[in-house]
Amino acid sequence: MTDQSRRYLIVGPSWVGDMVMAQSLFITLKKLYPGCVIDVVAPEWSLPVLQRMPQVNQGIALPVRHGEFSLIRRIKLGRGLRDNKYTHAIVLPRSWKSALVPFFARAKIRTGFKGEMRYGLINDIRHLDKKILKKTVQRYVAHAYEGMAEAPSTPFPELNVDIANRDRLTKELGLDLSRPVIAMMPGAEYGPAKQWPEDYYRQLIGMLIEKGYQVWVLGSEKEKALGKSITGAFDSNAINLCGKTELVDVIDLLSCVEQVVTNDSGLMHVAAAVGIKLNVIYGSSTPDYTPPLALDEKMNIFYKNLECSPCFKRVCPLNHTDCLVGISAKDVYEKIR
């Protein structure tokens, strides 16, 4: 089979960070088969992000909400893709329903890890060896290979920046670039056990402004109140941009900043893919499982590695979040300086 005849239908993940990490798989496929075509079935919100990945031919919206079954819609979407004559499909989620679209699209080889009784839907079933494939990104990239005796190399995601959109945003949002910018992403969709305390963010903002920096707080509409709480006590050098931008706008604005302070979140992976220096605070999760995909010199990792860590819980089961409160604003400030 020639590279040009390989047509991949990939069912992407549902979380921001995971979708960014999936680009490592797309890059790998393009290195192995330069002429292959890669289409990605993904939640509608992620389609603009996929457009920033040059390896992707097209993003195809999955017309269902996260966690929704919607059998008829999945069957209809799959049947509507039959004319694309996919030679290969890769299903990154391990759920049964995620394998429906490639099956009904009649993709010939349908690859995925053993999951929820997907025999037949997946005809190239892989065994997930967690001792070899310890990181999420390694598990994604492993789908590109026939067999794995060791963990694969994982190229770093790299999202394209739209300079024209960046210039438009800085003008419309009234952003002044005369002072160096530190971006902060204080949210974490997963839950509070991954969120550094608000007061620590406020302390850090004060230290940074005193030293000549300005701070942009980035996040979705859900983080709007959080951003206001963090920036409210400061002057115009602390700007709450939560809810004022789309996800792809964040990609472009991050290209303006010097460094980022962030929890282990989807936006952390976005910042890594833009190439910005990272200061990442880990709570209930661990950098061993979902590290930033960046060179060591491009990141500072803050992780207490307590006896109870990592618990991977949304809320601290011990009601103390010592894994987070034990990392002070001064600790982060000193690494930034």
C-alpha cells in the first residue's frame, strides 16, 4: 500500500489536553507515511484547534455531547463517511460507542486498545501494557505501529499561530505589550484537587507586577469569576481575559507571553504546543502520566510527590490538598525570575 492510498479516520478524545496530545500521533503517522490523509472525528469545539494542526486534512464534527450515547447519530455519521473509503481507522477512546463511526464508515482496518467489548467493531485490537506505555501520549502514538516492545518516541505537538488573529485580538482587547507578559491559567476542568489556591495566584501576581511584569489570566466562561477574583485587587497590569476569547484565540495570545503559570490542565498542553516556557503546578495528578510535551529547559515542574500522591481524584479525599498548598507563590516566583 502506498502512502497516498492510506486514508485514516481517527476518533479523537473529548478533552482539550488530550486532543493536543493526539497531535503527536498525527505527526508520527505523517513521518511514517508522508502521503497519508488524516481525518479526525472530534467534538465540535475542537475543530478550530484541529485546523491549527497541519497534519490534519479535516476535522469532522461528532454531533453528540460528551458522555451522550446517540446511537442513531453515530451510525448516520459513519454511513455518511463511506465515500471517503478509509483504509485505516484509529479509535483513541476505549469506549464501545467510540468505535461505532469507523465501523459504519466501513474503514478496513480499525485499530484500538481492548475496551468495552468492542470485538467486531475493532478488528485490530491491541493490548494496553501500562508498564511499557506509562504516559497518555505514548498510548496514542503506539497506535501508529504494528507492535511495541518498548515505549515509542513521542514528537512534541506544535500548534500553528495565526498572526493576523493575534494582532486583531491585542487591538480589540486593548492589550499593551510594552511590559513583559506572564499568562496564568488557574482553571482545571477536572476538579479542585488540580487547582492551585486562588490566594497563591494573587500573591504571585503582586510579586510579578512589582518586578515590572503584567499578567493575563486566561480561561473559559466558566473561569470568569475565578479570573475576576484573582485580578480584582490589582491595577491594569492584571487583566482577566477569561470568557473573552475562544480556545484558538488563546493559542494566538500565548505567542505574546514570556512564561505561563498553570495547573495540570488542557490549556497547559496548549501552551506547551505553542512553545512557551511553562511553570506547571501538579496536585492530584502526576507529571509521570501527563507531563507537558516540551523540552526540559522549557518547563519548571512543581510537584510535592506526597505519600498520598497521585490520587487522581477530583476532590481531595483527605480534605487538605497538601499537594497544592505546599507549593508557595514564592517557590514559583523564584523559578520565573
